[in-house]
Amino acid sequence: MSELLVRHRGLIALSARETVRVMKIWTMTIVAPILSSFLFILVFGLSLGGRLKEVQGVEYQVFIVPGLITMAMIQAAYANNSTSVFQARFDRYINDILAAPMKPWEVNLALSIGGIVRALLIGIGLLVCALAVVDVPVRHPFELIVAVTFALALFASFGVIAGIYAHSWDHTAFVTNIVILPLTFLGGVFYSVDRLPSPWHEISHANPIFYLLNAIRYGFLGISDVSVLLSLGVTGALAAAMVAWSSWLFRTGHRLKP
Amino acid sequence: MPPPPALAISGLTKRYDNGFQALDSLDLEVPSGAFFGLLGPNGAGKTTLISAVCNLIRVTAGEVRVFGHEHATYAARSLVGLAEQDVNLDRFLDVEETLLYHGGYYGMDRAHARRRAGEMMDVFDLRAKAGVRAPHLSGGMRRRLLLARALMHEPRLVILDEPTAGVDFELRMELWAYIRRLHCEGTTILLTTHYLEEAEELCEEIALLRGGRLLARDSADGLRSSFDADSLADAYVKAMSIS
């Protein structure tokens, strides 16, 4: 074990650096997203929830919690890593990392850790806040852990990739605002896709975040618009693709090294 | 058997994606323990050469060996310290953290890194700024920290890319004194500079680069003699004007 730690000191140091970055600006990286998502629970759940019918046998204010936790976590994993990597490229201190005796997979993993830690802290924090006002069960913990693992791998790697390809700060924000946020809302954070009329019902099934939301909602509430195996399969395949892409970028130096 | 050279470069070629050829089949050997200068105009290939040694670019062709090790290996990377021309410090870290994390990236254990960071802060007069983040340091302090970071993991080959660019006279003298001391302790120094007097004052041997090719290499006296010049500046101008 200790030999393993010695061999991977670079990985540990860079992972620690990414985590320290998150914690140094914790009001922005942790508290703000928890607060904004909690406001959704208060406004949409408690204020309007009483006027809405149950969804798939679950009270509305409970139904939306897994989706809001998912949305906050994936946005944090993506935003953290895209900005951290882009900042490192922009200020050129990434050269200190690329010149160091670390393997490409170590650099890739370490740069992903910050987003994963941040997303987990937000997810746990938001769940704790939600439990103060609504009763959210965890019906299938194994499926929940697998779904969260896939979600974090997918969006942490996506963030690293975006940070590597971005030419400006606008590019990283563009993906959040134009891709992730709309797909998350349309993936069924606030409603069951089963209630949508055709063709919106069918179109929603082409949205990859729909499967991720349903996998995590199944883990919490035991309900899903599609088979949990299909949800986990789609999310796992996308996560594998993103991890493979980011690994390739670090292995070849494409876009990182001129 | 003689020790391997600090740097052995053969047939090094770099053509960037936009077609610009920065290095053209360059051969260069820097002996272990040397104080070696690289001179040339902007675009001569000095920074590209350094970037190739430090694995910061993808080389098009050729081979780079550091103390006998292929440059991309763990062993080679551990032996090289780089202070880049631009101040590229991590804005989220303070002075001490910058040194500690750098030590971690290079495999130093926490206690060793802490001890070495303390030494570096003392040597470069950074102790009073230990808790200050890089963006809040003065230009001179940032330059000191850059050098301290490059030396943190005790490299055998230290590459200094225009280390005194834009610094005041006092700091330049201080940095010269420290670099000289480092060389006296056996560290190989590869220095690029636009200040000819700096190269003449510090370097035992100087290579003149232009258009990614090696024009000449010799001591300052040797270059003056080869180009029939009164000063290194004259020799430089004559070398660069050869078509």
C-alpha cells in the first residue's frame, strides 16, 4: 500500500491541489449551487407542489428532489473541471504539470477529482437540506451508487475535455448554458416524460440526460420512466466514451501540447 | 566510461500545425555540469527546443536524451527543472503551497518537500511572503518564486528561459549569484537570454541558433575569434547575417 502511494505521489498531489482549489472558494463552488437548487425545492416543491398531483405515486415535492440533485451535481462536475483546466492552460501553469514525472492517466484522473469532490459535496449537502423539508427515501442504494459513479465520470471527463478544447471562457459557459442546462430540464427534472404527448415523448428518449435522471431517480424513489438497466447502460456507455476521449487527449497531447 | 551528457539532441525537428518549422534537424550536446547558453533572435527555436526537452510540445522527429534517459521517461523528467520565460504560477496557491505541490508532482514526500520548500524560501527571500498567493506578489517576487519552483525537486539539469527578462538590476545580480552558486555545486545550467552580456558573463559555452538550426557553438572568446569580432555582440551580428 505504502509503495503504491509512493509511486503515485504526483497523482495524490495534483488531486489534492484540485480539491484545495474547490475548498478555497467554497462559498462559490459549494454553497451557491446548494442554495440555488434548494430554492427550486422550496419554490416548485413546497409552494406549488400542493397544487400538483402525485407523479408515479410519489408526492411532487419528493419527485423533483433526485432530479435537482442530479442537475446540481453534473453541472458542478462539468463546470469545475472545465474552468480549472482552462485556467491552467490560460495561465500556462499546466506546463508545470505536463513536465512533471506523471503518467497521462494520472494527470487525467487528478484533474477530474476536483469536479468529483465538488459534485459529491453538493449532492450530499443538497440531500441534507432537502431532508429538512421533505422525506426522500433511498430505495435502491446499489443502483444509486452506480448511477452517481457513471454521472460523475461522464461529466467530470466532459469538463476536462471542454477545458482542453476551449479557446475562451465563453466556450466553457456555452456548453453549460446551451447544452447541459436545457437537456437537464428537458430530461425530466420537473416532470415525468411519460406524461408528454407524442412526438415529445419519443424525442425525450433521444436525450442522454433523460436516462441519467431516471437511473438516479430509481435509486432514490424506486420509480423510472424506462428500465433501470437501459438507463444505467446508456449512462455507462456515455461515461466510458468520455473517459476514453479525455484519456486519448492526455496520452497523445492533442490540443494540450502544440 | 564517461558520464552521459546532460542533454543529447539528435535530428530534432519541430513543425507546428500551422506549417511553421521551428527546429530543423538540430543536433546539440550539452555536457554534464556545463553552463550552456542559447542565443538567437525571436523565432530562432530556443523556446521550442526547451519545450521539446521538457515534454511540452510534440516533436515531429528526432531524439532527446537527458543524462542518457529518453526525455519522456520518469527518470528524465525528474532530472529537469524549468523556469519559463512567462511567469506561469498557479493563481490559487500561495508561495509555500506552490513549492509543496510542485514537490508532490515530482514525487517528493511531504516532510522532504516541506524542508526543501523552507530552504528555497530562505534562499530566494520569500519567507515573509509564504502565505501570499502568486497574483498578489510583485514582479520580482514572482520571478524568484518561478526559479525556486524550478529548483524545488533538486534537478540535475536546470533550464532557465530568459530568467532575468524585465527584472531590476539588483535582482538580476542576485539571480546571477544564485545561478553561479548552483553551477558550482555541479548542476548543469541551460540558459536562454537576449542579454549578450549575461551570456558572456555566465556561460562557459554558447550556441547560436537561427531558423531552428545551430549556427555555431563555442566559448565567448571562441565565438569572437571565429567571427573575427571585437565583442560577443559583433560576433552575434555577424553570425546572424550569414545567409
